[in-house]
Amino acid sequence: MSKELPYIVPSSQPEVEEIFSVHQTTVEFYHEVQTRNEFKIYCEWYYKTAAENRRELHKMRGELNIMSWFRRR
């Protein structure tokens, strides 16, 4: 006793197409905003880490190099 479902023919509905178009544009916009925000956060982390590494390198270059005592010249 299988019931056959009627075939639904999509009708041309410009208002529905416009709604989907607006929705898709909105989704793409918020995706772009999120991507840019994540990139901004990454750049801030990167510059902060690079500055810390430069400070540590400057400090290390000023310290006494004990290992040089054990190297042959």
C-alpha cells in the first residue's frame, strides 16, 4: 500500500529568490567579518610574541656566555 507522493513543480517566485539572495549575502558578510576578526586577533598575538622574543634575544645577548668557555678556539 504505497502511496505515491505528488510531484511538486517549483514555481517562479521572485520574492523567495530575493529572500534567499539576501540571506546568502548576509551569511557571506558575517563570515567575512568573522574571518577578518580572527586574522586581527592572530596578528595581535603574532606582534606581541615577536616583541617578547626580541626582548628575550636582546637580554640573552647581554648575558655572559658560559658555553664559550668550553669551546676550542
